[in-house]
Amino acid sequence: QLQLVESGGGLVQPGGSLRLSCAASGLPLDHYAITWFRQAPGKEREGVSCIYSNGVIKYADSVKGRFTISRDNAKNTVYLQMNNLKPEDTAIYSCAACPFPPYGSTWPKTDLYDFWGQGTQVTVSS
């Protein structure tokens, strides 16, 4: 059973940076496609970025050029480096694991993911 634990959230001013971590236990993380999702109050959950087991990376248009996803297999952890944060990035960020490579543009579909972390709050405010 794969377990995921997120950390690294917090309060940051607009233009600031945070690095989120998604630490896995139970199974090797590199066997899965790992996606960061976020959900703001009153809004649907949306896919932010995905890293496939073969290293392919996807980003939502809203975060391209600002966020970077990476994976450290030795630490069994996936990271989300978030730069130039904006108030609209405020949300609960969760990581999730899919046991196969999502086809094409399907990676943001939440029903593909079998394992979820509990989430970490990111607040961007002055």
C-alpha cells in the first residue's frame, strides 16, 4: 500500500516561493505517475503538474514557467518548486499516485488516482 505525505505549505507574500514535498512510503514512487492537485475554496480540484514514471512532465497552463516538478528516487519523494506565487495560487495542495501513465491530456482527471495524501495549505497574501 502506497502512502503519501505532503509538507512544505505555508503563508507567503506574492512573488515569493515555496517548495512542496510529497514523501512516499510502502512502495517505490517511481513506479507511479505522481500529480500535484490543488483545490481553492469554492472551486473544483485541478491538476497542477504531473511527473510520469518515465520522466515525462506536464504542467497546467496557469503554472507553466513558475512551477517545477521533480522526483528524487533515493528519497522516494516528489517536489513542487513554486516561484513567483500569486494570490490565485492559494489552495490546499495534494499529491496523488496513478499506477499507469495517464494517456495524453487525461492526467488531471482525479478518478485515475488510487492514492492521495492529506494535503498542505498554501496561502499567498500580503
